[in-house]
Amino acid sequence: MDDLVARDARVLWHPATHFEDLARLPVTPIVAARGAWLETEGGRRILDGIGSWWTSIHGHGHPHIVAAIREQVGRLDHVMFAGFTHAPAVELAEALLEAAPRPRADQGPDYGRVFFADCGSAAIEVALKLAFQSHRQRGHEERTRFAALANSYHGETLGALSVSGSDAYRSTFAPLLVEPIYLPVPAHPDHEPQQLTSELGADTPQAEAAVATLREHAHELAALVLEPLVQCAGRMQMMGVGYYRRIVEEAQRLGILVIADEIAVGFGRTGRMFASEHAGVCPDLLCLSKGLSGGVLPLSAVLVRAGFEDAFRGAPARSFLHSHTFTANPVTCAAGRASLEVFEQEDLLARLPARVEAMAQRRRAVAQRCPAIRHHRQAGMIAAFEVAPSPEHPGPTDGRLGLALREAAMRRDVLLRPLHDTIYWMPALSIEDAELDRLAEVTVEVVQEVLG
Ligand SMILES: Cc1ncc(COP(=O)(O)O)c(C=O)c1O
């Protein structure tokens, strides 16, 4: 297996990885995965506390999804999606529209159509282009700009990066990017799951300023793009459901299309199928990926409201030019369809409140045992701990706090990938109590090891 690591080091380039860190924390070869566990060839089992970058909803290797993929790949592996169609795409689109948030009578039409792509960033590109072009073709050529939230993350292709608010990802490429109008966003560092039924954040100074900025720039704004409730890559900051509701409603009132990026928070992560449901809002475009295929294959989708496509009818020049080679690949769509079936078969949404509470109990217990944890928060099945060095325990001298915590967790066979000072849990929704106990125990140990 060492051989594989050495060969990897010679020929591969890993995402989100510094070459210099590889000597200190080499990549780990994985040969199998089941449920919340990754396995190495030597039989080492690693608890996946972050659902393999927030994708694994039902756990790895779910038999229903694996069977659906096997069946589909033996029948139809791929066909181009221009000029052809197939049951997995149609059935997945139908099931997504059925599962999508339902608008109230005064909130316009239901979601009516699905555009598939292959990763989260591509879904954002699609949504930005759709929003821009739809305004142009409805006679609003002046609406050419986008609003985005400070601290946001929407992916790393140039369009998605343009509307991301984090300098860490953005600054190198800034000369290539379109400049959005940023809106301030509140952070509730001690957010509790019950607060998803409140008005939290609605009357903050950030909400006031965001609304004022939307009003000032409404004439030039094509769309507002935002992550509902949790800015995941932005250190799991939680904005408050009241803030989310208020700015979505304000944008829509001003004729600004709302693009909800539910790529990370969709599919049960916040305790409901889609995070927007907590706020009772219906964004105009809903971007999905990660858990969409059950976290097994690359797939993304943009849902639009019925009638949105009318602006694209007419002359050929009015059509939407955005085509990825593997759009709606049948095997990925079969995985997506099977993943939604698992929600039904396992009555997963009804079981989520108990899982959320099980996680909350462990989160509180962890925080109690670690003085270095200054804040801890949770929304649905996403929990985060903000740690802070103290004079007695200053943390790693090289400043690489996240790396030190990750390293300490891996030594204990747990996959955590802290965002600098923020350790978080985003495991499979099906994670069991004993596995949560292990996650909690190791979290305590790594915080104590690194920060006392
Ligand atoms: C909220 C959000 N949007 C977009 C993306 C980009 O998705 P992808 O990495 O599949 O391009 C991510 C990825 O983490 C994300 O968390």
C-alpha cells in the first residue's frame, strides 16, 4: 500500500491539498466503504465524520443505491441528452419536483422543470446564466449583476467563484472574476436546532443593511445567490432562518431572482428535505448536488419554477446554451432516483428529529468537556465547534490549527476536516448512536490534545 502512496505522489494532484503537507499527512488509500466507515487494505476502519465532503446521505454502499446503479449500468450506460431521453432522468426529475418545497398560493407556481449538470459548481454556473439570460429575454437588459453574501462559498469554477465571498479561494483569481454586490450576513455562533422555527436574524443590523443594499441595486440585479441557513465552507456559520426568509422575500419583491444553493444543505442535512422549507420560502432556482445521487456519483441539478422557461422559447437564439457532455447520465440519475426511494423506504425525514437530538446531546457533552471550545452550534444534522487557543495552550506554532486537529483525528481513525478553528460533524444521516459516541469521544480527545 505504501507503494500506492508513493505512486500517487508521483502522478496525482489532489484537490484542497498543499504539496508540502503530504509528507506530514500523506493521503490514505481506501479500498472499501460501508455505512459511516471507510476501510483500508490492512483492515483499518476510519469513521467518516463528514460524509465524504458532505455527500454521503445514507452511508456508503447503501444496498438499494448500489443495486440501482448495477441494474442501470448493465442496461444503458450512457446516451447523449440532446435529442434523447431515458427513464432514470425523467423519473428523477419527477421525484425531485415532487420532493421540492411547495409554494404558498401567494408565492407563485410550483417548481416545474429540472436542468441537470454534473457537479455543484456547474449547477451554480447554470443558475447564474439562466437568471441573467431570462432577464435579458424578458426585456430587462439592465439586470446584469449578482448579489451574494459575505463569507459565501459556491464552488470554484470562475462563475461560482465570482459569487463566493471568501478571499482565501477568490483573491488569486480576482482579476478574472465578475464582481458581485456583497450583502452582510449575521452569524449565530451558538445556534441551536430549535431556532430553525424562530425569526432569528430577521432584525439584525446585517439584515437591515442587506435589505437596503438590495433596494439600492435592484434595478441592476439579475439574481441573489445564497446558501440557505448554513454557510458550510464559511466555517459552518449559521445566519438564522429569519434573516434567510427576510432577504429572500425582499429580493423576490424587488424582481431579483433568488438562487438557493442547497448543494451542501439539501437532502435532509438541516432536518428537512430542503433548508428553504424551514423559512417557508420558494427560491426561483434551486441548486442541488452532493447528496443528490446519495453521494455516490457526480450529479447536480437546477430546479426552476413552472413557466420560467417561457423566456427561452421562440427563435433559436433564445435557447439556453449550456451543455455538458454527461448531462443526465443514466447511471447517475438511477442513483439519484434510488436515493430518494431510500428516504421513503426508511421513513428518513420522520426519523430525523431523533437523530438531530442524538447529535445535539453529544455536541453539548463535548463542549462541556473542552474549555477550548468557545462556541458550538447546530442546524439539523450539521454540528460545529469553534475552538480558540489560550495563553496556556497556544496551539500549533506553525498556525496550522485545522491541519493539527485533522491529523490528531486521523491518528484515532476518525475523518474530521476542520475549517481552521471550526471542527464540524456532517456524517451520514443514518449514523448510529454508537458511532456518534465515537465521533464525540475523538472530538474531545483531539481538542484536548491540540488545545488543552
Ligand atoms: C454550498 C456549496 N455550493 C457549491 C459547491 C461546489 O460543489 P462542487 O464541489 O461539486 O463543484 C459546494 C462544495 O462544497 C458547496 O458547499
